[in-house]
Amino acid sequence: MIDRRDFMSSFRVRPRFTQAMPLRPDQARARLVDHASRPGTRCEVKTFPDFVCFRIPENERHFWSPRLNLSLNPGPDGGTLVHGTYGPNANVWSMFLYGYLLSGSLALFSGLFGFCQWSLGHRPWGLWIFGLTASLVAGLYLLAQIGQKLAAQQTFQLHQIFESAMGTCTDVN
């Protein structure tokens, strides 16, 4: 049997899944919220129309603690398609997003500049900057993977709560 925590060992930045429910979106939302809000579940729930967020309780939360964002969309058969995405807190996600954006942009422009220097026969010092910023992008990815591993147990906890509310196993892509 495959360990259900295998998806936490992947190289994905934000694991995802899609699950069909035979309930209307409002009924599916109520079921998920009711189940996750039970005493002893160790989960905080934020809910909006067509959206539910499972979070680790604040007293157990750390910098890398995950969230499970669930988007509830009407299915073709009158049921609900639940699209789930695991990810970090919004401030952590923003930090990585802007880190990738800035270092990726600098890598692109310094790489182009260095290639132009090289093609004109000048000393291509821009390629050194490209190498440094490409290393920074790789470092950010490695840091994200380390954070994901540090949050694996809590991610598994949120996944178990979701599966329990669904009453079935859910494969994560």
C-alpha cells in the first residue's frame, strides 16, 4: 500500500486535487464546514460563498503552516466539483512570488545583457549576474521545498480532515 503522505514528498510547489461531490455547492460547503468545525478536529475554517479554507489552529501554527483552499464549483450533473490547493499562508506565498518575480526578471535582463556583451566581443560580466540570480531562483525553490517538508505533517492533517468530510480517499496531483 502506498503511504498517503507520498504527495508531501513531491517536488510540487502547490499540490492540488479535484473531487466530485453529489451535493449542490451550498450543501457541499455546509458539509465541509460542519465536519471541519467539530470539536477536536484541530482545524480553523474560513468560509465564503463557493470557497472554504481549512487552516491549522493559531496555537499550532508556524511560519510554514499550510492552508487548504477549496473552491466549490457546480458540476455538470447537479453536484459539486471541489478544487483543492495546498499552500502556505498568504504572506509566505507573496514573499516567494515576489522573490521569484524579482530574481527571475533580473536573471532575464542580465542574461540578455551578458549575451549581448559576449556577442559584441566585450567582457560578458552580465553573465556573472545572471549566474548569481539563477542561483537565487534555485535557492528560493530549495527553500520552498524545505518549508513544504517542514509542513508535511500539518498538510497531511488537513488532507485527512477533508477526506473524512468527503467520506472517501482523494488523490493529490
